[in-house]
Amino acid sequence: MTSQAADAIREVSPSASPSDFSQPRHDWQIDEILALFEQPFNDLLFSAHALHRQHFDPNAVQISTLCSIKTGACPEDCSYCPQSIRYDTGVTPEPVMEVQRVVAQAQHAKAQGATRFCMGAAWRRPKQKDLEQVIEMVKAVKALGLETCLTVGMLEAEQARKLKQAGLDYYNHNIDSSPEFYEKIITTRTFKHRMDTLRHVMEADINVCSGGIVGMGESRRDRAGMLRELVNLPKHPGSVPINMLVKVPGTPLADAEALEPLEFVRTIAVARLLMPKTMVRLSAGRTDMSEEMQAMCFFAGANSIFYGEKLLTTENPGESQDMRLLAKLGIRAMRH
């Protein structure tokens, strides 16, 4: 951080010392993170934006595309998920896609400006035959010159090593919320299971993509707790998706009270302050966000979006809609 930016942050935000953000930290305490959340809104956004400019072009976003390579019939009971076999959400289960179909979707994504192609499967954990199919997909997408990202559930250490050998760039495994709130939304796996998978991914030298969902009825302290778990990992995640709950009829959270929009923007800003060099992804829930809200998120430090009409099974703004918004804001797609 330049001395000029540090002085600017000190001037408008005396509660947030520039030294807190000049070097990556892995020892954040919950009360420190809550203090960031509780700053005056303008001070928080100014601090986050000033820091964001030190590490990124503020007028560029990473375009990623998400493809569901196996849909529905998941045995887990995640309260937000329309793919759980336990809930009647109208999702029709689909088997694992053929490699050729995945490649065709990846080619289309690249032609539309995507630089990262993410593949997701509704499994608790992949079996050996599943992993072999996924490895072929990773190799084929990688050969197109795209970054590869995968989310297929819990991984064992050996599975993570095999994915690394296949050339996988990122593994997505969201921790969803704070350890304390987690058990209120999921009972079929523990928070420790989530962290174990992240440890296996890091030990295999695969970049971590991990974030969470807000608007599930959690407290601000829970949102701070989720970010604390991410920032205190041995290495900050390369990508942190911040999802707004998509309230799907048939799921236990279908009637959850909506999160106040400015609180969501605060969450983006705090994530940027805690993880200055991380890609902060404005992820699920954008169909319910106004253009003004999304613009504030970009100003607060979000610099990655999912592009395309579907996020696995939930709606996402259409490609032309996204391009119009980015054009209005003078924001362009990042290139490798």
C-alpha cells in the first residue's frame, strides 16, 4: 500500500489502521472483524476501495462460467440447496455429462469472454469412477486455455493429488457460514469436514476457492465468523465467492428474511480488507440485486462474477444483461 493511500485510510477511518491491511494476516480475531463491519458505511467503502486499487484494476472483473456436470439427487440436507434429494424443488436429476458436452460449453464460455470454467457436481463425495470422468473433463477444458475450477464435494487427500496431476487450477468448497451457525443449516456433514477438504486441497497445491452464503438468518457475528475462518487459513483463498441466498421454494430457507442490501455490501468490503489480493466474487443472488447494489459491490472490492443464465440450477442474470451493466460502469473483462 502506498503511503498516500495509507494516509487516506487513516484520515477517514481511524478505527481501521492501514497496518492491518498492508501485509496478509492469519490471526484475525472476531472482534477485530466486527469492528470493520461497524465502521460508518462511507469509511468502510473508502478503505476497501483504496486497498482494492493497490492490487487490482478497479475497472476490470474476472468472468467465470459455471457448468453443472451432474445435477440433483444429492444426499446432503443443506437447507438452501435445491439439489438435495430431501426437498421437492422441481429439480430433475441428471447423470454425469459426457466430456464432449462439457468441452462444448467451455468453448462457448471462452468465446463469451470467460477466463475460468467451473464444473460442479451434486455429490457428497466423488467415487473413484466419478473422479476418473471428472479428471478427463479437467484435462479437456485445460487444453482450451481456460483456468479450471471444480466443486464435487468432499475430497480425500489422494483424490486432491490426482486432480492436481490432472492440471486443476482451483477447487471450490464453500464453508457456507460460521462454525457456530453451520449446524443450523446442515446436519449431514460437519464444519470440520469442510475444513478437512480445504486442507487436502491446499496440501495438494491446488488454489482454494471458498466462501459462503449470507441471508440465511445468520447474525453479523456469523458473517464475521465465516470471514475469520477464511482469512485465518494458512494461505488466503485465491477466490472467495460471497453468495446471497437464493430462496428456492421447497427448501427450508424458502421463506428466510431477506438480508438488507447495504449489509451485503459491507460483507464484500470487509472481505476485501481482510484478503487484499484475493478475487472476491459477487456470486449467487445477483438476479435480486439492483444495478446500483452491484455497482457498490464492485466499488467495495468485488472483482469477479459468474456469467451465464444458470448457476448450477438457480437463475443468474443473462449474458447481455451483464454486459450492459459492465458497459454502463466502464468495467471490462479481465484477461489472463
